[in-house]
Amino acid sequence: MSSREPVRPPGEPSPGASAAGRPAARLVVRVTPADVGGRVSLRYRHDPVTLTDVVGRLLSWEAGVLRVEGRDGRVQEVAEADLVAGRRVPDAPATRRGR
């Protein structure tokens, strides 16, 4: 007996695939209060149907609210309950000056 995957009818997505047939994304929140002071990327629910992202320095995580300072210096507040995905990311590369 072969260990190959069973044959699916044409057009039927594989298990774990999105409706478009691409692998489904796993959205995981890997940010914790221990990441305060580090650079993070967060995806959160902006309203019931819209997700949005913020990347920047995690300033604080208090009373269920994360405060993130973006590259432009603006501080965004994200409710912990609205987090969909998040992870710590490396510091932004240094800007290069003209030669």
C-alpha cells in the first residue's frame, strides 16, 4: 500500500488550504509582556471585518492595552483582545547615507 495522499477530485483544495487553494496562514500571537522595549509586528482587528498591521517599538503592555511607537514616532494603542497575530522582529536596519 502506498503512503501517498488519497486522490481528490479536481478543483477540491487540499486539507489545510484556503478557498483559493493556497496553504492557509497560521496566525499566532507570539508577543508577550516580556517583549516590552523590543520591536514587534502586530496584526489586529481594526473593526469586525478589517485587519491592520503595526510595526514598531512596544512601549508598554498594561491593563490589556499594548502601546506601539511606529517609525514616524506616532504611538498606536492596540487592545490585547483585538490581537490576531504578533511576533518580535529584528531592529530596523540603519539608514544609509548617500555616497
